[in-house]
Amino acid sequence: MSWIATARFEARTAPDGLALVQDLVNTHAIERDGADLLAGRASAQQWLQEATRQWAGDRGLDPPDSTLPEKDLEALRELRAGVQEMLAISPDQRPADPDGTPSTVTQRAQVNLVTDELRRVAMVPVGTGAGWLASAIWSEILLAQRVGTWSRLKLCREPGCRSAFYDASRNGSGVWHNVRSCGNIANLRASRIRKKTHTTSRPH
């Protein structure tokens, strides 16, 4: 199994539950890589079912009820837009705690606190469909902020892409989700600009 939205872009997958946050963002449409997976109920339902199954499988849990009523489709898109807004903020400017996040994405997460056989406490989202996903997303962002991986989840700098990727570089300097694709596009664009500038600046 894999995170189907992120796999479309061949982007590095975020660790642990942060991968769910990343996959939600990567449901957006990019002309060269695929359609918007939340454009209609059928595709959104399929994505949600696969994503919740992946999340639960990684934790040895039964998948939650991923039924998605038509009325919840817009809420799912708004959730994605809220997370995109948070990621659009430069990592070094992102608040260290959820209380500092933009008011437009403030949400209430519902979770159960449970312990495993090793007496480790975990947050388990509750609810169904889009409600469950919202609780899972905010819970995973909170955990990522606490362990320091949140700043490593970024949006590709290429304007025509903006897919979410996990920056595993040593100094956290990654800017493209894929150097071979978006990196080459950016370098080619910069090269053309330099050539044009050089041509126009030459004396006639």
C-alpha cells in the first residue's frame, strides 16, 4: 500500500502520521500529474477510503468509517485549503504551537487517548468521514510540531506544482518536491531569463 495522492508526484513521503497530512494536500490537481482527487464525491470517497486504510494499517488499527456524504465534500476541500495555507508560511516563521496558526484554519479535533501494551499514550481520532479526517489531520500536525518534523513538510516552490514533500536534506534547504522535474523546470526558466537579459543588455 502507499499514499496514492503523494505517489502521483514521486515526492518523498513524510514520516509517520504526517504522511496523511501530506497526502491530503497532494489531492490537488496538477496539469501534468493528475486531476483533483476531491473534485467529485466518487474520487474523494476513494481517496479517503485508501488514506484512512493506510493510516490505520500503519498503526495496527481497524480502518475508521470513511463514508463521505455529498454535503461533506466542501468541508474536505476547505480542510485541504487550510493545511495548504499553513504550509505556505515559511518553515522558520511557522508557529511552534497550534494556538498560533491562522484563524482561518482553526478547527476542533476530537480524539480518544489510549494506551498500548507498552503503556504508551496515543491519540486516536474519532468520528466518521470528513469529521474523522479533520480530527486526524489536526492531531498529526500537533504531533509533528512537537517532534520537530512539521517544519520539514513543505510546498514545492515551482508555481505550477505546489505539491507537498518532506524535506530530508541535512540543512532543511530543499525547495522542490522532485529535482528532476520541478528543479529542472525552474533551472531552465532561470537560464532563459539570463539569456534574454544578456541579449537585451548587449549594445546594438
